[in-house]
Amino acid sequence: MSNESKSLIHSMKNNLLKRIAAIDIISYFIVFIFLFGCENSNEHKTIQKTTFDPIFTQQQFESKSTNEKWETILEIVSTKYSNQDQVDAFLVKNSPSLFSDGKNVPKNILNEINTTLYDTEVSQAALLFAAFTLKHFNSDQTLYLQGFAAATLSNHYQVLKLYDNVNKYNLILKRAIQFDTSDRLKVIYFTNNANALKEKGFLFESAVNYRKALGLIDPIDSLTQFTLNTNLASIYYELNYPDKAKVFIDSATTLVALTLWSIESLNLAGLVFSKTTDFDKAEDFFSQAINVSLQDGNPFHLAQSYANFANFNRKIKKYSTAFQYMAKSDSICRELQLDFGILINRINRAELYYELKNFQKAQLELVQVEKDLPQYNNPKLQIDYYELSYRLYDAIGNSQLANSMFRAYTEKKEQYFGDLPRSIIAEWELASKNEKSIQDSTKFKLHKEQQSKEKYIIILVSALLLLAFLLFYLIRNRKNILEREKINKEKQLIKFDLELKSKQLVSESLKSITIQNTKEELLHQLEEVIQELPKIHHTKFQQIIHNLKLNRTSSLLSEFEARFTGVYEQYYDKLKTIAPDLTPHELRICALMRLNIPTKEIAILTNRTTGTVDNTRSTIRKKLKLEDETNLQDYLLKL
């Protein structure tokens, strides 16, 4: 498509939408809900209201340094006071002195002040700080400070309906959001832009901006979501897309309790559900709108609600109720001099008479409508008037007027609600869906990439953990091996030491036996010598020999047992555990056998004959309950 073709289509769109926007929405008792800043969030801070003391604060303020004064201003604007007018007066009086030194303004505090003042009702102080910020901080480095300042002024001029100024500050806000990473300012910008476009009649562009704002709203901010949904529902309703309007109304019902809905929202919901033939819901919303209007005591809202409810009852064929509520609405409109409301009621009443086939009264109503209609540039009313007129004149047989009205009706309808408007909206929605599809695709790709990265990270971490586990296992295993080797070495050393001590003990025992044998030989020689001495000396020498024989065995065995228990500490305990009835002599024989001492030497050491030692060995076998094939010597060596 060429640039000229695109430009032509864009021009046609704008011209067409301007004509559509000429519909006087208030005439159909749908008051658009202006969302100044979209910040009526559910996250209100509950602050205890206190009374502001201007005299005391002024005295304290004058004695503070410049930086302390800025901090005091921030503290004041962040506190909820019951006498807010005096707070505003204090701020207006003292703030200009702080602005004189623009270079030393603490930017972070100034930004917090503008943000806080934006969240409150528009005041002179808020406008003062906003204007100061925009004047002194307009460089690229300080554009982030202008966001909430521009938003405050944009909201202010929306209230005054000075939309050229609104556009001016929206442009500043648009530049500022490039330097703010949060979505909050973007929501404010798109919402304020949508409000301004809607007021100028650019419903299509307004809907686009509302949709963008809706896409950025924090999911927990249900009140702002509700407002944007009802705004979009009202636009689609006016563009004769009731099904699409119903989608947004249904969404709104899930966000805010019905008791918190405004009268305008309740009436809008009633109109949408009535248009989509969901009459039970429509009746509920209209009834709620009437009840709230009566409670508020607002006659304008009550006239709107009565008129909407009357037209609803006409649609569901409750004609007497419809007449009753039209009369109530007319009464209030006359009292308030709302001629436009009376005009709408006339059209609705003419429709009602037409359905009752009272064509004469319907014609009388339309004659008056024809007189009053040129006063208002309202294409929607014109379409309804021409449609009802051609049906009425056709019913009464005036084909000429019927044809004329039908041509006017089809021309107006095609102009405002024909294929071109539908194609424009369809084109935009398709583009919106494509954009969302691209965004979803991008998000999906990013998500997959993130999952892939996470997968690789998990694999890497798992590998590192496995490696760490293997290292830990190897280190621990190596440690266990070293400990086992150490224990084995210690056991080996103990074994070697035991063997050494055993050898020493055996050696000492054999040495003792040798000595004992030598003694025995000497004693034998001594006895022979004594035989050669006179008998008078025999008695004396025999006593000496006897004493030598007694001391030899007991001292030797005592020394042996002392050395043996020092080497084999638990040997006797093990034997006593197995055979508790072993005698000390038998235990001694077991100890000598443990040292692998032959029977003959055991006999010498114990001063026994070899036969006696053999008998003792047999007794020990029985007490140990050994099998015949078990060698006693081997058994004692392994014990």
C-alpha cells in the first residue's frame, strides 16, 4: 500500500470518527467516567487524620536549614490533615522561597513531593510544585522529575475542559515516561490521553489508549481496572457494538462490588445488558441506579435513571410501567430545564406509542421531536428519529414520507455505523490481536530461553554437585583408607610388640629354667659333698637344701605370672569366662602352653613330673569342653 493511500485512509478514519464522536453521550444518559490519573487504587493508605497547626509549624519552619525545610514540606504533604485548606495555604506561602535556589533543590525529595501531591486532590500547592518542576527541570537528565508534575497539570486542565493544555502536558508526560521504568506513569499517560481524545470525539483513538492503559495496570489495582473497563464498554456501546461492550461490563462486575458502582456505571451496565437482551441483569442494574440516585438526592442522576428504566420497560412490553417512569423523568427534566432529556423521552415515548399501534400519539411526539432536533448536533438521535419515522409513516400508509425517512435513515446509519466504521474497528482489533500475538510469541520465546538457561544451570549445578560429592566421597574414602592403614599399623605394631614380649618372656623363662637346672645340679653336687661330711653337719646342710628347693619354684612362678599378665592382660579373663572352674595351677599351665613351652620344661617350672603335667592338660581339655580332634596347644595359642 502506497503512502498516499495510507494517508487517505487515515484521513477518512479521522473524518468518520469525528462524525461518530459528535454523538452527545450525555443525551443518552451515559456519562463517561473520567479517570483523572487512574490512581484511585484499592491500596489506599489508612492514615490517622490530625490537625495541622500553621502557627507552630511556621515558627519551626523559619528556623530550619534549606534542606530541613524541604524535608518538612515532604512530611507535611505525606500526612493526612483534617484542615487541608490551611495546609495548602502554608505550602503556597512558604514553597516559593525554596524555589529561588533551583540548583540546590534535592531532586529526590522534589520527586516524592510531586508524587504524593498527585495522589491527593488537585490543590494550589500541587499546581505550584508541578509548575516549578516543569520550569526548572527540563533537561534530559532531569526529565524523570516531570512525570507526576505533568500528570498533575494534565488532570487539572481536564477538569477545566481546556483540552489544548491537556494535550500540552500529555506530550511532556509522554517524554517523561521514557525515563521512568515503572508502568504507573504510562498508565496515567494513556488514560489522560484517552480522556482527552474521548472528549474531542475521537472514540476510536480513545479506545486504543484505554486498551493500552488496561494492559499495563497492576492486577491488584481492581478499581482502576474497573474504571477502564467501564470506559471501554461505554465507547463500544456508543459505536453500536453491544456484545463487545458486554465483555467489558462482565469484566467490571468481577472487579468491584455492585454497591461501589457509580450511578453512571450502573446505568451503562443496564443499557448494555438491555441491548444484549439479558433483561434480568439489566433490570437489576437499573433498579440499583434508581435506588442510589434516590439516596444521593441528585435529581439529574434520578432523571437519567428513570428515563433508562422507562425505556427498558418498553422493551420488555411493560408499557404502563414505562409510561410511569417517563412521566417521572419528564417532571424532573422540566424542573431542571433539561430540554434535551425531555427530547429523549419524547423519542422513547413515540416508540412506545408505535408499539401500542397508537400511531396518532406517536406522530404528535415525533412532530415535536422534529422541531427540537435541529438544536442539537446529535447523529445518533437523528438516526433513531429517522428510523422510527419511516416505520411510523409506513404503518399509516404514507409511503412518500416513509421512503424519504428511510433514505435519510440508511444514509445516516451507513455514514456513522456502516461497513467503513466496522472495518476500521475490525482493522484496529486485528492489529491489536497481531500485536498481542507477537508479544505473546516473544514472551513465549523468552520463557523458553529462560527455561533453557535454567535447564543448563540445573545441569551445571547438578554436575558440580555430583563432582563435589565424588570429591567428598574420594576424600572421605581416602581418609577411611588412611585410618584403616593406621589402625592396621597400630595392630601390627601391637602384634609385633606382643610377639617380642612373648619371646622375651619365653627367653626369660628359659633362662630361669637354665638357672634352675644349674641350681639343681649344684644341689645334687652339694648333697654328694654333704654325704662325705661328718653326720653331725648333715642336719644343718639338709635344712639349707630344703629352703633352697622351696624358694626356687614359688619365686620363679611368681615372676613368670607377673610378666605374663603384663603382656597378655585379658588371657586369664578369657579362660575363666570359658571355663570358670579352672584352678590357679591349671591357669598357669595354660599360660605356659600359650608361650609354646614344652611339657618337660613346664614340669620343671612347676616342679611337677611330666606325667602330672599331662594329666593336668587332660583336665584342662575337659573343662574347656574341647573336641578330640582339637589340639589344646593350638586352641590356647588362638585364644
